[in-house]
Amino acid sequence: MARFNGAQWRPIPVNFTKGGQEAVQGVVIHIMDGSLSGTESWFRNSEAQASSHFGTGKAGALYQWVDTGDRAWAQAGGNRRWLSIENEGRGGDSLTDAQINRCAEVLAWAARTYGVPLQVTNDPTGRGLGWHGMGGSAWGGHTSCPGSNVRAQLPEIVRRAQQINGGGSSGGSAGGTYTVKSGDTLSEIGQRLGINWQSIASANGIPAPYVIQVGQKLTLPGARTYTVKSGDTLSEIGQRLGINWQSIASANGISAPYVINIGQVLRLP
């Protein structure tokens, strides 16, 4: 299971294949030809036979409808190996700046979680950031989706994803460390940091049953966010991640008395 903690989790009950995602080669950009609310309503209708992992609104909303361990029904023959983002708008539109940011956040997360390279691709057998029409008839024949204006914005999505991940070209280039504390599990650490926990285990050579020890320093494959949990303070978070806590505060616009809230997603400098 994998859910991006930067998105609103709004699971749909139908129109996807449980456990059906065989691999993640990259992320595919779509245009909705409609509104975010209308598209969500359609995805919840069993007659639609369609869905997407993610969706953005023009004002910057980001929804996740399908867990990335499950197969969304977005691009026919490309479903088994690609994640999908539907974007509010119609053919001929460009993405808003907010939508570009949201797509970049998903792509950056996919790079950290699945090792997706931060590059544009026009090849359905390649890897990176793609677009619906590149799959041709095998991907449903929607060759005009998402339109030339959106396609022209793909390099900017990649550029912003690289910035989010610290300027690297692929997942893991902007890694850090995390010091295990009492009660931690790999699953919980991965959830708070927005990283697939199996990738943390792999990066540190931790085999099943995935035992970690208090005080153990874990190498993190490209972590750039942290989700606050009960009892956290900026000082404690900084100490565990080996980052000056004042720099975390500065990166997130947090000023004295430096209050943080449970569930808050912090960007890490």
C-alpha cells in the first residue's frame, strides 16, 4: 500500500483493481475535460469503468482516489505499470501554476518511493513523466490528451519535482538519515516521511522480520517531508533527522513560539 500524505485521501469504492499495480515506470498526466468534483462523482459510479490514482483542481486541490498499490483504470494498456494524475480542465487548457506544483509533488514522491527518474518521456516503454496520448491505441487512443499546452508544461513539472527532491534527477538523490526512537516501526517511519517503508528496509539492508533498534541511524532514500505526530517538537524532529530545527522552522514559515500540529506536513531543508 502507498498513499501520498500530501494529497487528500478520498478512496473510491469501485473502478479499480485491488493489488493490481505490477510496477511503477512513471506518472502519466491527463486532462479531465471537466471539473474535479464532476470527475470524482463519475469515478464513484460503477458504470464509469474509469478512475485515476490522483486528481488536481485548478485552485490547487490534490486528491488521491486509488492507493498506488492498486491499479487505477486511467490509460488502458498502461494501467498496470503507470500511475495517473487527472487534472481539472478541458482540451486546449494549460495547467494552472497550482496544478503544476501539485503534479510536481506527486512526481517527486514517486521518485522517492519507486525510483521514478525525474525526466519527461514520450515512450510508453520508458520511465519518467509521460502523457496519456503517448500510448496510442494501446492506451485507449486518446491521442489529444492532455493537449499540446499541457505537454509543453511537462518539463516545468519535472524541474519543480527536482527542486522538491533537492535538485537530484531521481529518487534517493536527496536522502538523509533518521534516528529510530522507542515505538518506531519501519511502516510508521515510512508513513510519516512519505517514503515506501520497503525502500527504507532495502536501503539499510534490513531483512524480514524488519527489526529496527532504538538509536539506529537509517539511511533515507530521498526524504524531503515529515508528518508531525503526537508529542513531536521541532527540536526533537531536527535531532532525529540530523537537521537544524531552526532551518526546518524557516523552511515552513514557522515563527516563535514554533507551534506545530499533529498531521502537519513539514518540508525538510
